[in-house]
Amino acid sequence: MASSAREENVYMAKLSEQTERYEEIVEFMEKVSASLSDTEELTVEECNLLSVAYKDVIGALRASWRIISSIEQRWSHTVTRTTCLSSRITDQGLQIEDREGAFRHLRRDFETA
């Protein structure tokens, strides 16, 4: 009876592979692995299923990580650019205020002369 549960889990893992549901393959193959006695080993087919499942699950996680990192980098560059632009605008605003102050001072000097 243990053999039939093992066969059923392997069958379900194969179905999951066909539908590209790799996390489910891992779950089914973990059940197969947990049901093994100390003297039993996974068959070549079972090892391959487990290997494919973990490879694809990890591959998907790595792809997600790369996308998130890319978005974070773009966001940090955007924030950096915005900060740079903001500081430029502030600097230009201060320069304009300084010029206005200088013009006011010149105007007062001209009017009093």
C-alpha cells in the first residue's frame, strides 16, 4: 500500500510538471521522499522530477528577484534624479532671489542718488 501512495505522488508530480506547476511537484516529491525507508532511494525518474521542480522554482524566484532589483535601481535613480533636480531648482531659486535682492539694492542706490 505504501508503494501505491508513492506511485500516486509520482503520478501527481508528473501531472504537475506537464502543467508547469513546479511548487506542486516539490510538494509531491517531498511526500515521496518522506515515505522512503532507510534502505530505499529515489529512482532516476523521481530524482529528475525533484531536480526539475527545484530548478524551476528557484529560477522563478531568481527572475522575480532580478525584476525587483531592477525596479529598485530605477526607483533609486529616479529619486536621485528628482533630488538633484530639486536641489538645482532650489539653487536656481536662491540665485534668482539673490539677483532680485541685488537689483533692489541697485534700484535703491539709483533712486537715492
